[in-house]
Amino acid sequence: MKRSPPRRVAVVVGSSLTWRDHLMRGIAGYSHDHGWHVYAGPEGEEEAFVFSRGYRWDGVIVRPTTPAVVRRVLRLGVPAVAVGSVRLRAGTLPRVRVDDAALGRTAARHLMACGLRRFAYCGPFAPDAEDRGPAFAAFLSQHGYECEFFAPRTGPQPLALPWQARRRALAKWVRRIRRPVGVMTWNADGACELVEACYAAGVAVPDEVAIVASGDETAKCELSSPTVTALNFPASRVGFEAAALLDRLMAGESAPAEDVLVPVPGGVIVRGSTATADPADREVHAAAQYIREHVPGPLDVPTVAAHLNVSRSWLERHFRRVLGHSPQAAIREARLDLARRLLVETDWPAAKVAAKAGYPTASHFTAVFRTATGVTPGVYRQQQRAEG
């Protein structure tokens, strides 16, 4: 029997940053199991490579930031999936993005826990051109706070200004806004630029401007002075889900009516740019990080409390105050999140998934999973892979 040729998939997701690297790993985690040939093109020449007339693709994963890129992808006439939180015109490309509402909640709760009562969002797009800033502002509004925006251009165009001009614009903005203020930025690059602009403006970080980046670029965030606090960002999972959606589209399925939302792992990598945070706040985020790192093994609330050298009651009280849920709930969700990922990314039987995710038995895992998701692990795997 003649074998079908492998899928040829092009990827256009921007420059070589940590976010891009993790996104690529997620795509690779799916594509390697499905025999795809994936092409990203030489750095800086992705679009010229992908849109060349000399190539014919079966599908495309793209991070569009302008309508022109969307139009070029549509003209290819092949299934395509967009990734990222830049808003696209309705009915153009199906999109996979992080749950920006959850990301905004995490940033806002951290900044509020720092004792701040004024807030702002700093990004390269107008508020109506992306999802992250509006989601951050919406959560703050629910708690009675306003959010100011730095977005000097309108429409879905990036802030195409030289660095010197961006710094002047940012410095003028931070001099004008009322301080102290907590600022969420579009990404780590924006956070580092904002730190430099504050320095140029003579505005102290974090005493006057506390900054949280929407995603950790460890090298950049730790090179900055002060270092930059960042949110955990599931870029790898975004890539995996984008590849899975593209596979379904290439198989002839209809595009989903709504965006595919990727849940955020929660937690904040606390560094110098929010050092105004209460020590208890930093301990809570350390506990959340410990849970994520140790969830495959035996883990309970007393173990987490002992690791931090605090009492269980102290941990539970401050965990709820900072993150809005209990440490036990964080452990349950971390186990479920790991189990979901293993079900989709591996062919392991339920018993092995249960063991790797820290459940005592396969039957206990199945019962917990069914209660949380409404389906058995096997059905969930089938649904996610669109098999049968």
C-alpha cells in the first residue's frame, strides 16, 4: 500500500526569542508524532520563505501582527492557524491564544498584593487591537480600579519606532502618570524597555513604578537592573494546541467558532521590579512554583509548608489572599494539567499517566478526572486528538 506523503507545514512566528523557542517546541511535540515536515525559514526571512511561489504548503501556523500578513496567508488557500493575542478581523483565521483573562488576573493580584492601587498597561498595540491589556483592565475594573494604557498608535500595527523614540515616549508617559503605579507589559521586551525609560525619566523602579512582564524571558529579565518580575507563560502549550488544531483543519474539519484558549499555569517569578511586594506574597509565589515543579511526585499542603518553613494555616491563609484559591486546589489543578498534557502528548495507558501525574491508583485518577472534565481519560484523549 502506497504511503501518503508527510504533511508540509510552514511556521511564521517572529524573531528568535524565548517565547518563539518554546512555541516551536510545542509544535515539534505534536508534529514529530504525526510525521510532519515543518519549515520555519531562515531567521529574518520567514515571510519571504513561506510566501515564496516555489513552495506548496499543506498548512501554516502564523503569528500575524498586521492585516497584510493575514491576507497573504489567506491567499495561500491552505488551512492556517493564528497564534497570539493580537486581534484579527472576524472570520479570517482560527486562533489559539493564552487565556488572557487568567493572565491578567494573575498580574493584577500580584500588583495589588504589593499594596498598589493605581495600575497601567504598557503594550505596542492600541487597546482595541489586542486581548491582553483589555483583560487586565477588565479584572481591575471588577475590583474598583482604573487602568491607564500606553499605546501611542492605533490599529493592529506594532509600535514601529526606533528605540530612542520609544524610550522618549515611554519616559514622557511615566513622568505623567500618577505614581506609585503597577504596570503589566505585553512581554519581557516591553518590561525591559520600560525599566530603561524609567531610569531615563528619573523614576524609581519598583518604588514608583512596579513592573510585571507577561511572560518570562529569563536572560533578559535577569540582565535588567532591577531584574524584571514575570508571569509563567504556557508558550509550549500554545504551540502544541495550534499544531493539533491545524491537523484537524487539514483533515477537513471546520474551524472552531471561538478562539482556542490555553490555560495559564499561574504563579509569578518575583524579581526586583516588584520588590515592594510583601514578603508573604513572595513566599506564596515560591510555594506555587514549588507545586508546579514537584507535582509529578508525592505532594501535599504540609509538604509545601515545610519546604517554606511556615505553618499550614499561614500558607493556606496567604495563598488564598494572593492567588484567590487554596494550595490544595493548586495541587489538584497542577496534577490535572499534567495529566491532560500527558494524555494528549503520549500514548501511555491511563495507569502510567496516573502514576506520572502523582495519583495513587488508575481508578482514583479516572474518578477525579471524570469529575473535573465530565469525561474519562480515554475519551478526553480521543476528543483532543479528534480520533473517531
